[in-house]
Amino acid sequence: MDNKIIRDELFNLMYGKNAHATFEQAVENFPYNFINKKVVGIDHSPWQIIEHMRIAQWDILEFIRNPEYQELEFPVEYWPKEISATFEMWEESILNFKADFSEFIKIINNENTQFFASIPHAKDYTIFREILLLANHNSYHTGQLIFIRKAFNIW
């Protein structure tokens, strides 16, 4: 299979260019006074969801590139311990999420990336699998953020 096709499709999947809204759209102009509010039926606030997305994305990136990777304890280490965030924490979570996201885009765009080769320190896993896992995870939680915005009439 042509790696350019794979790279292009993964790039489009990660950026939501096929059929869904993007992370950037979900957080754009998000009113600060809503970042810690919860909607009935969703256990986490928008900030907690974004911080969870950041932690999970960082963890998947570490899993791919770090031979000394240590698995986080699920679920406790995948969600923020803090109940609420300041505006600075909100901005930092988004900034760090975008930075790690950019690292994934570099992996996708790198012509030397072997998508289907086993990860050297995790023989049962491939970069392709991890990118699909991340795209699914980010898409799910981006949808939650949009649902929350709609519920609060701020979409």
C-alpha cells in the first residue's frame, strides 16, 4: 500500500477533515465561566475532559517513542486530580495538547515512519494502531465538548 495515501488519510483523520468537528472548533472562544461546569449525565467538566485528552495523548506518544515507557494507572492517572481549573490551567492544557498533537502529525508526515512495523519495545503494537486509537479517543471527547457546549447554549 502507498504510504503517502496512508499518511494523507491519517492526517485527515487526526484533523477531523473527513466528517467531524475539530478540537480547535470545540475549544474556540469557549467562555471561561463554563470551563468548570458539568452537564447532567457527564461526569466531567470541559477542563477535566481536555486535561484527560492531553494526558491520554501524551501517554500514547510516550508509549510510541519511549523504550522505558511506564504504563499509567487507569483510570486514576488519566484524569486530573484537581476539581476545577483557572484560566491559566485551561490555556496550558490546550497548549500542551496541541504541542503533543503536533508531534503525532510529525510522525504521520515523516516518510520514514513504518506504520505497520512493531514498536520495538512493544512487539504487539504498531504506530498505525496507536494513531487510530488516539484519533478515536480525541474524536469521542471532542464530541463530548461539543455536546456540553450545546447543552449550555454556547455552541
